Amino acid sequence: MNMPSSSNPKIFLAQVLPFDASQDTEWYTYRVPETLLNDIAVGQMVEIPLRDALVQGIVAHLTEISSQVDISEIKEIRVILIMTP
């Protein structure tokens, strides 16, 4: 049986609360790269770009979005630092 090929990959966004020197309490939105899709979970510690630095943050929420949404301005999560939420 031929399955239809998916030309539109899944796109996930993560709401992340960064730990930075300014004690920022604002959530930021980051794109989840394809390489992390199978491993990312709420509660994990990740490394994210914030301003001109890489900082640690906690994933608070994950959302799948339409592949037709322009995400070109949304920065990516760099790496999962702690796998256990």
C-alpha cells in the first residue's frame, strides 16, 4: 500500500522560562529543531539563545503549529541539557 508522503514536517514551538542574570520572569517562544522532536518534554532544562548569550531555561509548554506559519524569526532551542523533567 502506498502511503502519502508528508511534504510538511511537524513544527513545534516551546514556551521557555530562561534562567539569566536579570532574573527575567518572561516566557519566550523557541522553535524545537527536528533533531529534538522525539526527546523534548515539558519540564526539561534546555539551552537557548537569549539576547547575545546562550542561557539555560525550563520548557513550560509545547505546541504543534501549522507548517504554513512563518517561523523564520523564531530562534531554536540549541540542546536539551537535562532529559529528566
